[in-house]
Amino acid sequence: MKKTLFAVLFSALFIFGGCIKETYEMDKLSEKKQISPSWTLPVFRGNITMSDALKNLDTAVYDNDKFIRLIFKQDFRKGINEFYDTENMISFNDSYTLGDVTIDPFQGIISMTLDQISQKFSSTLRNTFVTLDDGSQHQFPQFPSVSMPISAFSTFTNLQSATFSSGYLDLSVTNNLAAPLNTITINLSNSLGPLAGPLTIPAALPGETKTISIDLAGKTLTNVLNGTITFSGSPGNSTPVIIDLDNSFVVFRAKGRSLKVSSGRIILPSQVISGTGSKDTVSIDPGSGMELQQAKLTGGVLNWQTNSTLPLYATVNLTFPGILRNTAVYTQAINVVPGQLIQGTVSAANTTVDLSTDPKQPYNRIPVSYDITVTSNNTFINFNSADQIKVSINLDNPEFDFVKGYFGQATKSLENKIVDVGIDEILNSIKGQYTITDPRLRINYTNSFAVPAKLNFKATGTRGDQSVVIDVNNIALAIPQVPAQHEASGSIEINKTNSTISQLVSLPPGRLEYLGSVVMNPEGDPGHLRNNYIFGNSGMAGQVEIEIPLEMSFNNFEFSDTTDNFLKDLQKNIDLESLKLGINVQNGLPFDVSVELRLLENNVVTGTIALPSLIKSGMLGSNGTVTAKTSSESSVSLTKDFLEKSRTAGNIIISFKVNTPDSRIVKVYSDYSIDFNLVLSGKAVIDNI
């Protein structure tokens, strides 16, 4: 503002004020003293037009009728990443819980010979059986109930400990004695304590097997199973048979079947824990309130990875029917290795994503079909059904053709900026009032976000304890009409009819504060249309243009400037007796100007000369334009006292007071001009050599 507005308003005045010092050449006079009764020195004669005054001001624009406007322009561009985080727009994580797994059947055996059993008989009965073991046939003696010491089934080889969600332990007894056995009672336990019992196995004839089943659901089994066995006796056999203590025995078998394990340390055989074609949906989280339906990618990288905490080997086959890469359905096979982070990349070029196929939530969801095969590779692992295979896929460095959906009701705050206008020195030097009647601020822009948006803007100008606020809200931005358009153009104008911009510019402010925001989807999406679009090159670009037509008024507007004391220099080789300044002006500018000179010595005013009607405004027509130049002649005599004081004063304060006739609104044109004729005359003693 300092460079432009004041340059225009006071260009002619500055020329006038500076011409005195710059044009006289008193050093051409002789330095030898002589008395001159009188002398006259032409100081300045010339003509200047407004176009001359503004020739170095590249912001000045002239209408066809030569009316002057000052136009300031500033380009801007806001890219897509300043509104949306496209890096995280499409990414998802999913976890697949292993659940219960199947293990192979296992079996443990306890074999008890007749010799072992008979050792629990009375000594007399024991001796009878020993005597009858002679290779000949004899009647098999009956025997009473006997309890055997704790016996261990042979070790289960595919588990060390397992908690079962389902399955059965089949406990069977095969009678290989030569006589029937009455019922048998058995109690089962392992290192963790009792497992089941007492269990009763029905009576069995020679060569017969009897079985009972134990439900393992919720039970924990270790690899060593113990049995406490009680035989309720045998009725014997009246038919002669061979009695063989060492080769006649009873066999107990504990066999697991239909086994599903929820946790434990086990050997996990290869198995599909989720069958081919199992279906799920993967949800993505593009951001608060955003509901995406479709996207087409021209570039980028799909990164995938799995966790490394699982103790097993697995193969995860994923199929995404809603994602097409090069027109083919996207599939991804992932091999999980214990203790390793498995990751990979896939190009996202020429990829389309449909997130709208789930009728329950037609946005932010991608259908997925999968199968998962697991194994422990014939080694023991610590398994838990709650363990998960975690898969994450995210899109890096995406290049979009487009993304469609609802992008939320977000508010993007524009940068809060406080600007020191930099005219404090001038503001301290001016008084009175001026008015710029019709300043305008325009924002001409192109917008490739197909998202309804409104702009809110606030500017506060402050000068001392005075302030003016511009506050405009709910300015709708133009958006492209897809699919026919990918870009729309618009213009926003802040002017005297919709704001206080005239009062703000006319303050003028020494400090400006700007606030603003853009509200996306200000009305929301009540119809759930999800028809916002953004494109890969989406952004907002344009130009901020400030136009100040030079149509204004002045009311006792005073501008003061402190300069070096040119009168001191003038009297360096001259002893002035008197000095008279004659001024003749042909003024075609619409301004009345008066001038006052004040001598300043040690910050004290020591003398004053006033030119109350230095320049008269050109004649004005009814529309505030100059119709003819006005002649002004004036003169001022500098007294001996004033001249004496000027010899010691360090500075001169030159004050220009500007008015438009009757404070009228006037217009300034480039062909307005002013003619000057300035003459100094006086009496002096001049030094000559």
C-alpha cells in the first residue's frame, strides 16, 4: 500500500516538494562578496501527467477512457494433499483367527500279563496258577477282585499337552486270558491330576474287546496317561485250557479320535483351517466421516505384510473380487514363516477398487475370499486357537484417476496470517480522512474437486485503536459437473456492497489479520448419494486480485515529511536579505493543496511559513471529473528573521494538506496533468573571489 496508493496520491506533490533542492545551482555564483540589489532565479518549470507519475508502477491499468485503476495480483494453488491424506485413503488390516485345529489320532497301550495279575492273588491261589502253568490243559480257576498299581499308557507322540474343544478318548479292554473277566474299574489321570473315573468296562469273554468312550471337550491331556485298574475277578473256566502266565494277558488301549485342540503344545498336521471360498469383508478407514465407493488408480504400490509372531507355517490365499488389476481379479498368496515378518509389493497401476458391493454397508468395504492352510512341519509348537494371522495391505504413493464417495463434512482452516503493512512511518505522518469509494477483492479460480464447498473469510484491519472487519461467509465455490467436467471455474468478489472493504482500505490499516476456512460438504449427504469426486490432479488454482479504482475523496488529508534543510544549503555562499517564492500552477488534477514549511531545530519548531492556497483543484464536472485546468498564482516571502533561523535549523517539515472540493468524490485519469512555474527572487550579499 505504501508503494502504490500514496505514490499515486502525492506523486505531483513530491515532485513539487523536491524540486527546490534539486534544481538550483548556487555554486555557479562567485564566492567573492558583492552587493546585489536584487536577483531572480527560475527554479522549476515543467509539466507532468498522471501517466508520467505512474510510469514505473506496473500495477496501474488504464480503461479505454483513461480512468486509472490499481490492480494487484497474486497467484495461488492448493493441491489435493492439502485437503486429503491420499497416502492413507485406501489401506486395510484384517486378522484371521486360527480357531480350533485338528490333530491326528493318538493311541497308548497298557498290557498286563496273567503273571502280573496273579502276583496280587493270595499266595495259595498264586501257587495254584504257577503249578497249572505246565503246558497241559486244566480248568481255569476263578479269582477274586484285585487292584493293580498305577500303570502308564505308552506315550502319545503328537502332543505334549493339549486342551480339547471336542473329541473322544476311546478306552478299550481286550481279554486275551483263557477265562472270562468280570467288569473292570479304571481311573485315569495325568501329570495335571485326575482326568476321568471311576470308569467301568463291561465283562469280557476270552478274546473279546469291550470299549467305553470319554468326551474330551474342555479336558486337558498330557502325553503320558496313567490308569489305576481294578479287576472285579473272573468266574474261571470249567473247560480245560492251557494256562500260560507269561503269554496270556489283558490289553488296555486309550485311543483319541475326532480331535480338535484349542490350545497346547502339539504337532499340527497340514490342514485347511478356513475352507476355499470362505467369505469375509475387509473394512478400510480413509478418515473420519469419509465413505468411499470407487477408485481407479493409475500408479502407486500395494504393500502387504503379515505378522511374525505365529509359531506355525501357513499359506494364506486371498482373493479380492472387488479389486481388478489389469482387468483381472486381484489374488495374493502369502506364506507365513515362524518368527519372520513376511512382506511384499505389487504395482497398483491400472487398478480399480469397488468398495460398494456389501448391501449392509455399500462403502469402505472390500469383499474377500480366502483359504488358510497351516502346519507345524512335524515339529512341536505352542498353539492357541486365539492366535491370529494378521494381514495388512496399504497403498503408497497413489496416483488416482479418480476416487468417488462422500468425503465428509470437514472444515479446512486456511492459514491465519498477520501482516504488518509496513506504513507506520506514513501513518504517523498523516491526518484527516480520505476515502477510496469502490475497492474490490476478487478471487478468480479453477477447481477440480467435485465436492460441494463454501468459503468463509474474515479480515481485520487495525490502525491504532481503530479497526474495520470484513466478514463474508457461506460463499459457494464452483465445482465440476462430473463425468462431463473435471474442472470448473469461478470468481468471488468482495466489494462495497457485500463488505466493509471500502472502510478498511480507507482506514488505512497498519496491521492486517486474515482468517478463513473452507467447509467441505456443508449440507452433508442427506440422500447418501456419495457422489463426491476427486481426481489425481485435483486442486484449486487461481489468482487473488485487488482492484482499487482511483475514485476517491479527501477531507483535510494532511501528509507531513521531514527533509534536510535546503535553505541552509542555499545560504551557504549567500547572505540573504530577503527571499520570495513565486508559484504559478495550471492544475488539471482534482485536488486542492496547501503547504506549510516549519523549521526544526533540536526537535523544536523555530519558524513557520504557510501557503494556504498553493494549488487549486481543476474544475469539476457533475460526475467528479476535471473539465478544465485551474490557474493558481501565489507567493510567499521569507522574512529576514525566518532566513536567519533557517541558517541553524537542521530540518524542514513540509506539510501538504489535500482536499477534494467540498469533499466530493473525484475520479483520476491518466491524462490529468499539472504545469509548474517556480521562481525565487530576493536580495543578497554574494561571496566572490
